[in-house]
Amino acid sequence: MTNVWDERAEDYRTSAIHSEGEDLDLTVEWCEPGPGVTVLDVATGGGHVARRLREAGATVVTVDPAPGMQPDVIGPAEHLPFADGSFDAVACRVAAHHFADVVAAVKEMARVARHRVVICDNTFVSETSEQADRLRDPSHVRNYGVAEWHSFFELAGLRVVDERHMERPLEIGPWLDRARTPAEDRPRVLELLGDRVRNGWMPLPTLVIKGVHA
Ligand SMILES: C[S@@+](CC[C@H](N)C(=O)[O-])C[C@H]1O[C@@H](n2cnc3c(N)ncnc32)[C@H](O)[C@@H]1O
């Protein structure tokens, strides 16, 4: 079966909002990369976290269920094919809202991390915005609120040691194009987003959260 992500791989490699940003800088910094540090990049997509971690000297393994993303290892976040404590750090950026079982995924990340887990994702705005996300991309499962993220970390045995909230500027046209949203659905997506969209851009609330083994 073709994974929708295989068809989108090139768009995510070249996407502006994925290849740079304060959220990417922080995700990488909080993994504390450097020579001798091992990091697993979960749901690597276009590989931007992995690229930046490698530039900082870390040894990185990438994992993603979509072969088209060309990860080092193919697999879902809910079942990571690695032994307990295989990596110093585990990173996962702007992907958890696609996971079928986010709690299982965070538990898996905690299991394979010897020390720290850094997750970055869009946060919940409203049920109407969730409808917009699902219509734009049926592989969208759910954005979570900050309190939910804290509970996921707690359930995984991780103590939150740092978190930062920010708004990433998202350009609507390329966002719809990346998900191949049918032309007939686009007006309804915009209607559901309402006044969140201004002049073709939307601020995307985002959380970067870091946990260590409690
Ligand atoms: C938006 S892209 C990730 C972006 C990338 N991490 C970055 O920083 O640019 C979302 C990725 O999540 C992956 N994905 C979807 N479901 C997944 C799952 N259950 N487990 C792990 N990865 C998943 C997709 O294959 C896709 O590569």
C-alpha cells in the first residue's frame, strides 16, 4: 500500500517552515548534540532535525514509517525497533499530531532514550481548527494542548525540565499544496480557519517540550 507520505516526501524536504525556524533551533539545542552524543530522530520526514543534529556533531539515526522519506530505519513511533536506552536523546518534531497512538509513541521514545526526549508539535486551538486540519489532510489525527502533553510525559515516566511556546508563521498556499488538498475542499478549510488566516498566512501555536527520566 502506498503511504501518502511517500508522495509528499520531496515537498517536505524543501518546505520552508520545516527546514528552518525557532522551533527547529530549539529542538536541536535541547537534544544537547555534540561529538559522541547519539540521537534518534523519530518521524524524520524531510530530515531537517537530523541534518542539524549531524551538523552539530551528533551521531543520528532516523526512523519514519514512509520509505519515501528515506529514513535509516522504517517504522512507526508506536513500535520503535530499538533496545531500551539505545540513544542519549530522542527528538520528534511536528509529527505527533499524525500518530494513531500518541501515548504509546511517547512511551516508546522514553524507552529508547537513555536520558532526554524533546518533542515539538503544533498545539490545539479549537475543534473547528481540528476539522480544518483533517479536511486539509486526512492523515491528521489531533493536535494536543499543553496540559495533555504534560500528562503524556508523565505517563511515559518523563519529568518535564523545559518547555517553550511560540507561534510559527505558516503560509497557507504551500500548506494546502503539501497535503494535496483537493481544490474543491480548500474554500471550506479556509472558512473553518476563519480569522486565524490573514493575507494568506496563519500563526501556528507550537510547543517544544523536553523531558528527562524521572
Ligand atoms: C510533517 S512530517 C515530519 C517533519 C519532520 N520531523 C521535520 O522536522 O521536518 C510528518 C512525518 O510523520 C511521519 N509519520 C506519520 N505517522 C507516523 C507514525 N505513526 N510514526 C512515526 N512517524 C509517522 C510521516 O511519514 C512524515 O514523515
